[in-house]
Amino acid sequence: MPHIKGVTKEDRMDKKWSELPTTANDWELFSDMAGTAAAAEALTEALKKAAATFKKAEPKTSKEAESVLGAAYCAELMPVMAKYCKFGACDTEPRAVAKEYLNALANDAGFYGYLEF
């Protein structure tokens, strides 16, 4: 599998970064709060939309891939993160989860390394 900066081979082997996050724990939300399941579901749907945007765009270069991923992240994920901010969706951890998943998607499409978006 492609290498992502900061992610070990063991992380990829246990599919930590390549599987779609679906639960409050996957997203590293405040999982002890009521309502986090809905927040996790909304984040997952937004991530699916961002991934679909990337796949549909079929970028040809790493620069294009970064541009598409950045725009998709801003358009799809940021509004949902803002909506569910009280559950921790605006924190560093959920942002990193989304970015790592999108980077793994880009790596699997042949854009190696860590794309900055």
C-alpha cells in the first residue's frame, strides 16, 4: 500500500486509515455525549461526498489532486463539522481523520506522499 507521512505500515495493515470512519469513536468525537451518533453519521456522509467529488474529478497531477481534495473538504466537511462542533467535530482529531482518509484515497489513486490541503 502507498505510504502516508505519519502513518505506519501497521496502521494501514489494520485498515485504520483506509476504512471509512463511521462511528463516534472512529471520528474521535466526544462519544459519551448524546447525539454523537448523528454527528458521526453526518460526517461519514460528508466524507463520502468529498470522496465522490475526488473520484469524479479524475485529477491528473498531485497539484490537481490537492486542489480537488481541498475544495471538496471545504465544501462538504467543514459545514458539517461546524454544525456538530459541540460534539468535538471541529477539533483537530476529526479533521485529521477526514484528511487521512482522503489522503489514503489519493494515494490509492497513485498520488503518493502526503497531500497538503
